[in-house]
Amino acid sequence: MNDTLRVAIVGCGKIADDHAETIGFMDDAEVVGCCDLTYLMAEQLATRFDIKGVYDDFALMLAECRPDVVHITTPPQSHLQLGSAAMAAGAHVWVEKPLAMNSDEVGRLTAKARATGLKLTVGHSYWLDTPALDLRQLVDDGLIGDVVHVDSWYGYDLDGAYGKAIMSTPDNWVHHLPGKLFQNNIDHLLNKVLEFLPSEELSVQATAFRRHGRTYGDRRDDMQDELRVYLADPGGPTAYATFSSAAAPRGHWVRVYGTRGSATADFNLRTVERSAGVSLPTNLGRLLPSLSRVGTTTKQALTNTGRFAAAEFHYFAGFRRLLDAFYTSIRTGGPEPIPLSEMERMTRVQDRIWEQLAAVPARPDGLEHR
């Protein structure tokens, strides 16, 4: 293997910028080629990030650039084909979420990785983000006791840049996913709860409905934007995952409830807060916890100020950690940062959700519940 990992990117939309920029800060990796079906898209990425190889033919890029790693940042409909071709060419593969269209396609990708010995990961960047690491440490240290329940919340802005792009045309690739808008975002919900619910026999109950009142006269009117999922580990913890495009502000957090207390990781504020039960009598017991919360918030603010000064307080901290861990696994031959078995399990849960949502026909009037 080269001293500097040779990296190629396929799919040159907005998310590709984040990959190229992050890799550009690394000493042991270099983007040597980029590819897009629209040559102009590849050319603009190459120009801005000084990438020498520019292609609209993926096979040709693999043959000429001979990358050690391929980053797939295309819509998920192409992930199986591109990932398989990259591994056939001897490249390790990073795939943006969702990993593939369904559990069958994911299984084919993971089987290819196992058969070739090549590394495969999916862009679950929040899994290694600072709030997630701090929350996981609290749980591992036993500070909240045994996990009883987990709440995961993800707010989405349909009027934001990505939301407007999705709703601008019925041909946007999101509308062709089995889970539509939810499938492109549900990883953010599920990867925060499934680690606390390790059973293969999870109970899954899902319901969804549409709140947006737009009338397009095409498939966009069928797109639901509110999702609730209840998960239960037999004899173990439960979890509730909420996706909302209506509730304000657009929260992004996970809360773990334990037998000794609870802890909340806020991915927008980049804070982690632990709450314990009231142990002192009456009014004093109500006063002291609130004062303790002030102290905790102040401490967190000071910690984040230090991280900001050290250039560690940014949106892509988790992305960089995951990328470092993935590249380390390539160099050392160690395990991937996200086990293949967990990628497979998450997609099986997703398939069950889409099956439940598809089983109930849409209502033609008002809010559409499923």
C-alpha cells in the first residue's frame, strides 16, 4: 500500500465537498480522482480541491487512478453497483448513508467485503461525534445505571436547502427510495439507539403521516414527513425514535434513561447533560438539582470553548474521527470502526419499518396517517 492513501470520490454533489475538504487536511491521504455522470460536476470539484483525475466513467477512473479507497457519495440506488465494482478493483469503500436500498443489497456488499478482506464502512458520522462519545462514556462508567429506555429525536427542515431540493421536483432520487425522506435520514435516529438494544429479536412498531400541506399533483404529495418508531428489546431496554419536520426548533438529540439517572446528548448544542433523581427532601431537593444544572452547563460551555480554540468544535468532528478510524483499519488490518454486522442489523430494522409504512394505504384527505 502507498504511504499516502490514494482516494477517489464518485458522486460530486454537495456532500462530496465535505469529503474532499476533510481528506485535504490529512497528511496520509490524497484525493487523486473524482467522477460524476455529469462531467461538469466532477470538473468543478476537481478545480476547487486541486484533484488531478476528472472522469465521467467510473470504470476508467478505477483503472487509471488505481485508488486504495473509494468514497461513494452518490444516491443510494447506485451504491451496490459502485461498491461492488470498487471492491472488485481492490479498493476499500466508504459509502454515504444509507448504505444501500435494502438489507439484501447491504448483505451483498458486506459479503463482498468479507470475501475480499477489504474494508467497508458507512457514513454514520454522528456515531463518533463528541456528544456521542461523552454520552457513551457516561453509560460505560455506570453513572446512569442500567439502561431502561432511549429517546432519539431528529428534526428536519423542509424549507432548508436540502428540503427545497427534494421538494423541487418529483424526480429527486429521495422520492424513489422505499422509505423516501425517512430513509435518507433514519440512520441519524437508529444508530444512536441500536447500540443500547443489542437483541436480534427486536420488536418494531412504526407509524408515519404527512403534515406538509403542499399540493403538487404528483408523488411529492405522497411523501410523509413525520415518523414515530417504537423499538423493544425482549426483556431489555426500549426506545422511541422521532423524525419531525414540523416541530420547532429542529432538535437533534438522544436521551438515555437508566436506573440511576438519565443523560442527554444534544448534537446541535454539542452538550451532554446528566440528571439524577431528587434525593433531598421537598423544596431543597428541587432547588439543588437546578443549581447543579447551572454548574454543569457552565462547565460544558468552558469545555466547548476549549474545543473551539483547538479547532475541535465543529460540525464534522465525528466525520473526521470516523474517517481516521476507517483509514487506520485499512493500514493496520484491524476491525472497521462500525462492524459489518451492525450495518446489516440496522438495515434489517429499516426494512421492517418500510414494510409497516407501506402496509396501510394513504388517506386522500387532510393528514395522512400510516
